[in-house]
Amino acid sequence: MNRHKIRELAIQSLFSIETTKDDSQTAINSVMKISDLGEEEAPDYLEFLVSGALEKQDELDKEIAEHLKKKWTVQRLSRIDRVILRMGLFEMENSLEVPKKVAIDEAIELAREYGDKDSKSFVNGILSNFVEG
């Protein structure tokens, strides 16, 4: 399973958790089953992205909020944009094997696939703030 597919499953898991308040393992198992991967063991990188984004959610939300326009909060963002931003920022800050620009490109692609017409540029605009030079 390639990294793009793993990120897609991570977004789906995080969206599910945001919606149902399930724990990460239940959400991952559900997403794997829906994707016809139920018999496969969840990839380590999937577990890393989901559990990491959840554990650091408050920190990630605070960092994201610093780059939102006045009167906007992370909670006002669409649910899908919120989970894509959290996962993208978590990956940028915590994955030693993925360059930040790759993590941004992947988040933008997921926003294009799952978000609305403005999600792609919005995610790019926010996450680009976290790359030096």
C-alpha cells in the first residue's frame, strides 16, 4: 500500500473520529474494512498519522489558529479541512522521512479529492506558513 493511500485512510479515520467520537483503533478498523482491506493489518504509518494527529490535536489546532483570519477558529473550519490540516501539519512536524513540501503536496491533493472547491488553496495557504524560506 503506497503512502498516498495510507494518508487517504488516515484522513478517513480522523474524519470518522471527529464525527463519531470513536477511538482511533475502532475508526482505523472501520475504514480498513470499508476499503476492502479489513483482513490486512493496518500499516504502521497509518497508526502513526492517526494516533499522532489525535495526541497532538490541541497543539496542532493552536498552531493552525495562528494562521486563520480574525474571528475564525479551527472549529469553524469544515470538518474535512480541519482533519487534513491537522494530519498534514502533524506529518510535516513529526515524520523524519517525508519532506515538508511532500507532506503539503499530499495534503493539497487530499483537499482537492475530499474538500470543496476552495479547500485546495486554503490548505496550501495555511500549511505553507510552516515551511521556512
